[in-house]
Amino acid sequence: RTVVYEPDIATHPLHVRAARVLEDNWRGSSTVPSRGLYPHQWSWDSAFIAIGLRHLSPLRAQTELETLLDAQWGDGRIPHIVFNPSVPLDAYFPSPDFWRSSTAGRAAGAPRTVQTSGIVQPPVHALAAWLVHRADPGLSRSRSFLARVYPRLAAWHRYLLHRRDLGGGGLASVVHPWEQGMDNSPSWDLPLSRVTPAPARSFRRADLAHGAPEDRPTDLDYGRYVRLATDYRDAEYADGHGEFAVEDPSFNALLIASEHALARIARELGAPGTARHARAERLTTALVERLWDPAEGMFFCRDVRDGGLIRERGVSGLIPLLLPGLPRETAAALVRTASGPHFGLGSTTRLVPSYDLLGEAFDPHRYWRGPAWFNTSWLVERGLRTHGQHERADALREAALDIAGSSGFAEYVDPYTGEACGATGFSWTAALTLDLLH
Ligand code: 9WN
């Protein structure tokens, strides 16, 4: 009889455990967000994953981004999911037969050989590409990594800045809550209330086979997600007609941070990056003009369809802290808001909650309506450091490392107790742990 030696992983150092999560979730040319719940490649997940993978294998980190970029559409959009053809259709909803990218997306230039969704996710990719390059510039140059990804990343930003400027003020709009990445954030409740949900019997949720229903979005949310995605698909993914259009602070801050990264990539390739840095600064000004509320000390989403700000306090409204060009008083106010009663950072919470602790819709377990996530805490940590708040950043880093380890690299956690919610062995939690350890 063979005795199988199963080491108790809880006794291994954090970086070994994190590396093992990424190893388990690697599928040969990209990484799944988690086994079970998310069996394909997701766009912003891959960017965060690459940022961590660069410390384990710069080659794998480059490959992660290249695989995603191979699925880019002709109009420049990077799809939010790249489907793995060997995974059964009913493993995840909506599946490729829902999106029909290669037929419905033909006019927008969807690839023929790979199936994708037709919506996008936050543009963290140029930032990720730059950080991946920096981890091993020699390897990167020998593979012409930046030279190959630069035109694709530039086309991606062009798509967002031209086809998605639905509000006319220079910022990019999202046309579906899944695009912004914080699916059921209370910020979407108002714009979603105008959307007639698709009938519950017209689709089958695969997520409920893996996650507790009370931790996931509701059936009513899903009905509306399905309606918006169906309408977009039926319009052949042409932009500008949908019922839902929102300018989101986090999505745009990530675009601006990535535009700065693209400027650095351009310089590394021998071209001047000055025009891109200048554009990033103009976008920062537009962000402040359109989404900043000085009385509340926060950024809010703007509902492009009715023109107004959506006054729900979500973590999205803190993420612009990432931007070096933010006016000094804006950055200072954001730090105060993060540590004040609505987010409680450093007093009632150790990681940043996804939503206002005092908000009516707050729920410590329901997905993006309260739980703390590791990618947003990583972004806020970076923002605190960017603005010289090293003590607060150190505390947030410590908390992220502790809780990532104690929760088994959870997808998200109760912001008060750190209790694991959703999937465990979640890739970006492991990847960003590795990044924080370096
Ligand atoms: C829909 C993969 C993704 C993340 C999102 C997160 C969740 C999908 C879902 O999982 O969204 O895209 O099925 O709920 O909200 O941020 O990218 O990890």
C-alpha cells in the first residue's frame, strides 16, 4: 500500500501556499480565477494575476497577458471572458452560446477561432504589462514582449476613449455591471431599476452550484444582467444604444493609471511618452470635474442616462487615490473618507469594505455590497503609498497578508471578521499576496 504524503498546507509559508494556488489554477496558457465557479479566463483577473505571477515566473506572467490579448476584437475591445473550449457549456453562465461572439460580434471584429464574451472589464492591462516587464526586462526584451503588446494596448485604450465616451465628457462608460467588475454594487441599483429583467425561466444560473445564494447577486439582479447583455448582443455589440451607461471612478482611474503605464512602455520602446502622460493628466482633471463630490470627500458614479451622480459610497469611489496627479486636497479627503465611519479603515475594519458600512444596502456577506476584496485593498494600498501615507499603507498590507492566509485565499471576506466568503483558492488573492510580499 502506498502512503501518500499530504503536507498540511497551513504550516507552509504564505508565499508557498500562494504559489500553489496559482499553480493549481494555471491551465497551460492562462489562469482561471478559481476552480469550480470561474472555469475560463477573465480579463481583469488576468491582469492582477500577471502582477503576482511575475514574481514566480515572468514568462508565465507575459503569457497570461498575451493569451488574453490574442482574443482582442478588431475594434480594440478586450473581452471580459475568454472561453476555454474544453469546459462543458453548462459549467458557467452565460456561456459562449449566449454571447455568440463569432457571429453577433463579427461587425465589431470578434476573433473567429476563440469564443469570448462581448463586454469588457476594467483596463488594468497596460499597468500589468509594465509591471511584468519590470520584473525581468532582459527576458521581456528578448521576447519583444512590450513591442508586441503595445499596439494592442493602445487600440484597447482607443476603443474605451472613443467608442465608450457615452457621456461626452472624456471619460469611458460601462454598459453593464459586469464590465465594472463589482457586479451587484449598490451603485447600480438606480440605473438597473429602469431595466426590465429577463424572465427567470429563460436562463439557468450555474453560479449557485458553487456559491451560497445569500453571498451571490439575487435572481432579480441576474434577470437584469441577462436583459442588458442580450440587448447588447442583439445590437451586434454596437456602442451607444443601451439603457445602462455609467461613468465609474474605479474603471476610469484604472484607465488613467494604465495610460501612464503606456507612456512608460512607449518610452522604453524609444518613442516619447509625453503625449500619453499629458492625456492621463487631462483625464484626471475630467475625473475630478465629473465625478468628485467635495462635500462628501468621495468620487461617485455618474448615471449617463439621467445625467446625475449616484450617491452610493462604494470602494470604487476611493480607488482614484491611485493617481499621482490627483489634487493634494482631493487625495487628503479620500484618505479621511477611507478611515472615517463609512469605511472604517484602521478602526472598525482592516481591509477596505466594498460598500459603505453605514449604507442602507450594506450586507457583510453579499458579494460587492459590503465584503472586502483583495484587489481593491491592493489598489488602495498602492494609492496610500503614492500619496505618502506609508503607515496606513503598511497596516493595510499587513491585514491583506494576514487575512489572505487565514481565509485560504478567499475570493472576498466579511469586512469585520475576515471570515471567508465565496470561493477559496482565488487566483488574484494569491497573486496580490505574492506582490505584497515582494
Ligand atoms: C461575472 C471572475 C469575476 C470577477 C468579477 C466578479 C465575478 C463574474 C460572476 O467574477 O464576476 O463577470 O460570474 O459573478 O464580480 O469582478 O472578474 O473572478
